[in-house]
Amino acid sequence: MGGDVGPAGGRPSPDAPSARPAASALGARPTVGLDIGGTKTLAALLAPDGAVLAQTRISTERGPDAVVDGAVRAVRGVVRQAGVDVADLDAVGVGVPGLVDHETGTVRHAVNLGLEAATLPLAFRLAAELGVGVVVDNDLNVAALGAAHLAPGAGRRPVDLAFLALGTGLAAGLVLDGVIRRGSGAAGEIGHVPVDPAGPVCACGQRGCLELYASGTAVERLWPARTGRPAPVELFEAAAAGDPAAIAAQESYADAVAAAVRMLVLSVDVRGVVLGGGVAQLGEPLLAAVRDALIRQAKASPFLASLALPERVLLAPGHVPVAAVGAAVLARTTPPPAPAAPTP
Ligand SMILES: [Zn+2]
């Protein structure tokens, strides 16, 4: 996957190493960020200057105790790699799916993690185990923060981008003028904007939601995998080989992702839309297909053409765990919740 990411384009000049978005808020000690997903937990150790010092991944086990134990192991593992002690950390940040109250550090309805039944006071439990402050946020919010942190030229002005996750579902994390847009929890849920009143019924109860056309699951419906490899890989390979049905399916999928990009820019005018999630592992071929779709769609509209949408679409960097890095950035810029056990 390409490492080009950044709303403004261009790379930071080598004589401006401290020009990182969160630099002004950095503490003097490193932080660790975790991205706890349904199958794996990614960890990143961030230096005070914002550089990624170490990264690791472990499998995620389901259930409250297993999630906490796994998070503790991931933190200890990543600091050990760099010869640092947990006690040397400024704080730990965690990104998780589900409904997160970032002020109390609690998680609900994280079905992928086996946390559907009760509220998990994740920040409190982790802080008690590790002896450092812990902040918790939604995984897409920290992914957007990570993409903002890693964006070239990010220090020159407040970063303004959406992290569009093309995974099981479809949703975006938003960093607007350098700040995470949380709203009441629904910010960036563009997957459930209906785009076809005659379309199939979505799991949310509406009809023809964008998620049914632009998510990773949508690719599987368009082009079911035949060899056991990921459906997006098989689709894009067949299209590249000239299969007319695959070319049509690929264009239809790219059109839907382009619609998501258009929706994000037209609603909040982000300077960049970073493609992430499982489908984005396709890398450059996905980026090219989506840019082509945006060019096609703007042909009849001088208005759309004036927005330069193809130039705003970027790929999440493939060499670092973006959401884990974002969680580490969050840890250094957000005070942890008060160290009292929340009522479950
Ligand atoms: Zn829906």
C-alpha cells in the first residue's frame, strides 16, 4: 500500500522535523496507542517528537477479561521492544469499536469483542493494571487522528480530514480543523445515508443505505470470492485481466465509494478523505478506480469538477498501524478520566 497520505499534498521539508500536528501538545515522555479490533490488537509506541518507535500486533480474545488482558499484553510487548518501561509512559490511548464514552473510558455494544452484554470500564481497568493514565475512544476517531498525525505537511495548518473505513460496514472518522468531531456519537455514520429508495433493506431498518454498496461486505455480494482469498482482491484481479463482468462490478463499487467521498466533502468540506479498512489493502488499484469514478461523475458537473475531488482522496499509510498511532496521539493530548471506578 502506498504511503502517500495527506490532505494538502506534498511532503514535509526535511528541515522541519518538528512540524507535526500534535507537536505543541506533546509531553516529554512516550505514549502507547492500541487499536483493539475484532481479530487483532495493534500497538504503537510514540516518541515525544511524534515518531513511531515500535509497533506490534497480537490476536484479540473475546470477552471483557480477555480484552483487558490482551490490551495489557500488547502495551507491555510494544514497550519491551523499545527497551522502555510501562512506568516511563506518559499515558496509554485505546481505540475500540462499539459505543464509547470517551469521558469515562467505558465501552458498550462492542459485539466484535464479545462486549455486548455489559458496560466495560476499560480505561479504569487498564489504568489499574498498568499504573498509567488511560484514555479510550472510538476506533474511527483515533484512526482519523492517526491519519492526521501522519499526514505530510500536517504541521503547517490544522489537519482537516475524514478517515473512510471500507470494512464490514461503512463509516468515517472526522478530524475537523485539527479536532475530532464526535457529536453525540453519530458523526461520520454515512453508511446509513440511504442512496436508493428502491434498494434492499439495510440492517438498520432503512432501505438502500450507502453501506450496502460501498462497504467491504458489498464487494463480497458483488463478486463472491471463489478461491478463498479476499473478495476485493479477486474482483480487482479479474477486472485487471479484462473480465467484462468484473470491470462492470469494479466500476459499480468504485462509484459507490466515490459517492461516500462526495458526501463527506459536500457535508463538511474536508481537505482529504483517507481510504482505510480491509478493502483499502488493495492499495493503488483501489485509489485509481475511485479517482476514475470521481472524474466520470464530475464530467457533466462543473460544480463537482471545481471541488477537485480526485485530488482529495488518499490511501491510509500501509507501513504503520494508523489507528494505534492515533490512539497514542490521543493519549498525549487528552487528560485521562478521574481514577474512580465507574458504576457498570
Ligand atoms: Zn442502514
